[in-house]
Amino acid sequence: MTTLYGIPNCDTVKKAQKWLIQNNISFTFHDYRKDGLNEALLTQFFESTPWEELLNKRSTSYRALTATQKENINNETVIPLFIEFPTLIKRPLLISENKALLGFKAEHYQTLFAV
């Protein structure tokens, strides 16, 4: 089972979706906003990718956080922040056969799927 996580209007997510379709890779798309996020799903993400790597410090959402919020991001505070502001998560996140890829690089996808 392959799942691509992200938001549909993200250009990088669109590139990943296009690559998967062109290479006949069956996948499910999970839209953070429409399909939601919860603590259980985020905990699953953290098993394959540390939250520090998932945190998108270049996002508009991150820049909009208060200085106090930024200074106090840790294992306990990151889950509620990700749930409230899903665009804080780098995208796309692809999980396939218990392997995770963050972002999109065609060569990484080719290696994962041996295309």
C-alpha cells in the first residue's frame, strides 16, 4: 500500500502525483486538510521520519508562528501544531511498504519503486 500525504495545491505534491501516475504506481492520496490529521497518524509518521525533519521552517505557516511557539516546539507541542497547521509539515510525504520519502525527487522514487 502506497500513500502520498500532502495538500493538493502544492506544486511538489502535484509533481509526485504525476510521477506516480506516469509510472503506473497505485497510490492513495491523503489530503491533510480534507482527510485530516490526528495524533495516531502523526505518531505513525514519526516512526519513519523524525518530527524535526517533517517541520517545514520555510513555510508561511512557520513564519506566522509566534516567537514563543517556535522556541517551544518539542515532542509534546509539535503534534497539536501539526494538527492545527498542517502546512507546517514538509510535503509530500510518501509512505510505501513501511518506507518513507519526504519531498519529491524522481531518482528517489525510482529507487524506491525500482522503476
